Amino acid sequence: MIIIANAAVFIAFSIFIGIHILEIIPKEKRPMLRIPSFTLPATSVVMIVFSFLPVGVITEQAAVVSSDPFPTALIDVLFDYTIGQGFIAFLLFLAITLAGRFVLKEKRRWLLLIPSIGMVFGWAWSSHAAAFSNQGFLFDALHISAAAAWTGVLLVIGFLSIGEDRWLSFFDWFTPFAITMVSLLFVSGLGMLFLLTPEYTNSWMLSYGQWQLLKHLLFLPLVFYGFAHGFLMKKRLENQEQHTPRFSLQMESAVLVVVFIVTAIMADQEPPHEVAETLEYTETSGIAAQMIDIDLATGETVTWSASVPAVLLGIAALFTLFLCVYSIGTGRPFWLAPVFIALFVAAGYFAIMIGADVEAAAEVIRQRLSCTYAGLTY
């Protein structure tokens, strides 16, 4: 339930932000939009209800431990726990944003992005990264902002636009916008990676690391997806070879939603800082146990070594990535790109896992075999 709640908040917030960004873009620089009047109220309700669910779960647990009634425990959680404080800040900035829509005229709507950013800070305050340091809090806020802005514009343009013109004008500003958001995602994601999982390859032994690897494998083709839209498809539009890229943008946003779901699963798990210590009270990931097949001890490191199957799968992954970009740029059926992305993720994942091994443990095995051989010689 918490995973569904996190994913729902991600998607609703992205649509909320996407609408506010596109409202400040001149109409001649984007396709015509038809946004139902219930969209903003609906996304607001979704964000309120589903962002409260984790607070409610923690409140219920606190009420059981302290034997306090639920309302009393709820007050304690809202004001004493970071998740409660973040929820209050999120709600207040949401209320300010909605109230501001009744006050500000269309030309001043860009001011609504200020309380919208406040919503991000409230959300990020209760994150895993914020629990580590203030730097982690800023990284997570930047990560959420960039992801929501990029995805939100794609979702709104892909599913709520009705015009068949002005696509070229749209890509003129959206391409540098998307490049900026992807750059911010990369920088902030790298910062959180070093903070939360400094033992990146070792984390593959755990469920959190497996989901994180899947997220990164999904993100890589999205970068090339954006490249194909921003440059190859834009060139086709200049040559008037393509009427509308709407369906292709819908597919890109759908893949981003999948990334949100994976992120929601990760948010429900504790990130491992010391993997060997974590394995003392947490089970190894089932897939990792089958493919790496060696228990990780303190001082050991999971490394990747080239083998014929791993290299062949890596080549297959790169080739499917090329086919994905080619299919988008040449206007092939829009459903082919997600198929190629799925094939890339599968090939890339197995290329990594087949080549994964525990370095120190392998060295110990070689030493034992050497000693055994020496004993037989004597």
C-alpha cells in the first residue's frame, strides 16, 4: 500500500507541476492544451490522501507502542516526526499554490512555482537522504524537482494536448529544458548514490540494490529517448516528415512512470550504508543469491569481470539501444521504443549480474585450492 501511495504522489505531483510550467509558456510555443477543470483538484486530492498514508501507518504503530489513542499519536507524529513535519509543510504549500490561482492573473502564474518548490522541500524533508544529512536533503529536493518537471511536461503535452501544430516551436524550448532537467537528475542522483549506497556494487546483494540497478538501467535509455525526440524527431518536423510526435511522447512519459514506480519501491526500503553489516540481519536478494552465489563478508567487494556471455549480452544491450533511438528518429510505430527499452534492460541486467563476482572470496578460494594442491604434492 505504501508503494502504491508513493507512486501515486509522484505521478499526481508531476501532472500538477507540468500544468503550472506549461501555463507560463506562451501559447504559440506549445500545442493547444485541453485540460479538464477537475484535473488540478483531482491531483491535489490524490496528493493529500496518498501522502497521508505513510503518516497514518506510522501513527498507528506509534499508538500501539505508546497505548495512546490515534488522535493523540497523530499530533505527536505530525509535530515530532520528520515525516509528519514534511507532510504539514507539503499541505501548507499546496494550499498556498491553489489559493494563488484565484489571485494571480495568467501573466503572473509563474509565481506559483515558488510554493510548488516549497512542496518539494516539504516532501524531501522526510526522505532517506534527508535523514543522513542536510546535503542529502538538498540532493533529494533537486532530484524530485527535476524529475517532476520533466515528467510533468511530458505527461500533460502527451495526453492533454489536442493541437497538431506548433510542435517544432515546442521542441525549440523543451529540448534544452529536458537536457537541463536530465543534468540535474544525474548530478543529484550521483550525490545521493554516494551518500546512501557508497558500496554500489555490493548493494546488488540486497533487494534495494537490485531495484536501484533496475532504475539506473531504465534511466539510461530515457536519456537517449530524449535525444531522439529533441534532435532526430525535431529534424523530421523541420522537413515536415512527421505530423505529430504525441504518441511517442506518451511512451516516453509511460517509461518515466515505470521509473517512478521503481523509485516508490525503493522509498519503502532502508538503503544500505554498510552492506556486509546489513546482511547480518537482512536476507540476500533471491536473484543475487542465485547469480552471484557467494555470501558477502566484511572486506569483500562485488566486482564485474568480463566473460563471453556477459560481453555478448552487453553488446546486445547496446544494439537494442541503437534500435530504440533509430525507431524513434525514423518515425517507426511508437510501441517499438518501449519494447526495445525492455530488451535493453533485460540484456543489460543479465550482462551485469552474470559478470558479477565477489573479489575477496574468489581470492580465498584460489588460495585454498593452491594449498590443497600443495598438500597433495607433498
